Amino acid sequence: MGILQDIRGRAKKYQKTICLPESLDDRTLQAAATCRREGFGPIVLVGDTAKIKARAGEIGVDLGDTLVRDPAQDPEFEKLVATLVELRQAKGMTPDKARQALQDGIMYAAMLVKLGKVDGYVSGAVHSTADTLRPALQVIKAAKGVKTVSAFFMMVLPESSPYYSRQPVLFFGDSGLVQNPSPAELADIAIGTARSWTALVGSKPVVAMLSHSTKGSAKHADVDKVTAALELVRQTDPGLEIDGELQADAALIPAIGEKKAPGSRVAGQANVLIFPDLDAGNIAYKLVERLAGATAIGPLISGLAKPVNDLSRGCKAEDIVDAVAVTACQAAANTL
């Protein structure tokens, strides 16, 4: 069974309630219907019920008993307003501003998560990463002890890949959120992405801190940042299998890893790749997706108190389904 099939199976088992606030997007409606058909937990759509059902009918989507929460008709709306004011009063939030903010489906979804009405939300098919995550960062916030919220992609390789038989899935972090991390932030990204691997894949994470250099082959401040982050990780989480700095080929290919980094237990074995900055991570995931035919799920968010996940605006309906399943598994991991 492939990793995505396994995650969908677990989502069916966990029966978590996931919100999809971009409810007039055709892909979102198709994904909601698929989640219902596959037996995931409840899906909650946000918006005008009549408009959502009309659009679903126009594109031939059967939403069945899928719940739609319309902020304009929600009997709990004023409770959401009061809670948002309480959370953001120091930032100038007033009841009138809160009512206006909650007209935005993503903020509304974030508040549903905050109050435990749903277990997580998935957005980004229509909205930017910033618009998707800003409400989560404002009201859900980072998990206790987490200093850096970051984003990773689950890269599922096609069976045609020569790498598939050894490692069919890789995590790329940070490929979606933190622009130019400091050594401390890069260390947080490595630890958070590794923990996400454990929660979602279940096997041991093997983490490579990537660079244009392997073990001192180049001298530059960018290399120093990676090696400094590595030392911070080793101090914070000494049990984590991690090494660096490594070039991508040394991290992934055993023969090259043995040649460039002899004795490393990570070189040639990595399943979690940590990029030195957002440019590198984002470019890498898009190249692997487009040229290698990998399925890219994400950006998936690491470090929030409750799960929220982003989507690429070029996503397909099936990508949304996979992101819902991942979010359900993250929610279950928070409660197990």
C-alpha cells in the first residue's frame, strides 16, 4: 500500500472533522464529495448554503449531508466574535472589527478550530499561503514550546522513479513559509519536519541538512548557517538521526554519500531534506513535481497547536483530498 493510501485509510479510521472554507471552488466541492464517499470524518464547508449547493449541482457534485456553516446564519456567531476580541484585543480588535474579520471564510474556519468545533482546516486552492496561514498564526498559534512554525511538502515519487524502490516518499522543508531562516529557525524546521515524518509516515526520520557543500567542500557563510543549525539540533534532540552539511546527491544516493561523506549514517539514506532557505526548498519541490512526476502534498504546516494545511493554487481535487487526510492524521496525533 502506498503512503497516500495508508494516510487515507487512517483518516477513515480517525473520523476527524475538517473544514474546507473555500467552498465555492469547484475542486473543493469535488474533494468534499470524495471525502464523504471514502468515509472520512465529517467535512464542514463555509459560506452561503444556497450558493454552495447550487454550484455543486451545476458541476454534478453530490454533497449529501455535508455540513455547511454560514457565518450569516450561525447561532454561535457572536460567541466567535467575543472569543476573537478576547484573543486579539491587544492588537486593537473590537467587536465590529471581529464581525468583519469573520466574514472571511478562512478566519471563520480558524476560529472553529480554536473553539474545537472542527479539528483542522485546509485552504489555499484559491488563496495565497499568507492568506491561508495568517488567521491560524493569529488565533490558533504555535504549539507549546514551538518557536518556529514552518511548512513542508510530502513528495510522493512515481513508481517509474529509480529512487522509488528504496524511498518512495520524501519530506522537503521548509518549502513554503520561512523565507531565510536563522540557524535557530533552521534547527526548529528540521526538528518539526522530522516529527511530522514520524506522525504521518511512522518510520524513523533520517534528516539531511542540505547545502551546496558537503562536509566542508566549500567555505561560505551560507554553509556556516547550516552547520550551526545542525549543532543546535544535536543539542536539542540528540536522538534524532541527522547530519550535514550535505549536497542533495550525497544525502540521497548511497554510493555518492559514501564517497563524499564516508561514515555518515545519514548520507545516502535521507528521507527528510531540510533546505537552507525558502528559495531552495520551493524551487526543488516544483522541479521534482514537474520533471519527475512526483505528487506534491502541501505546504503542510508543522508547529501549530492544531492542524492547518495549505494548498498550491494549482492543485487538483485529489490533492485536496490528500491534504484533508493528512490533516486528520495530524489531528489524531495531537490527541493520541
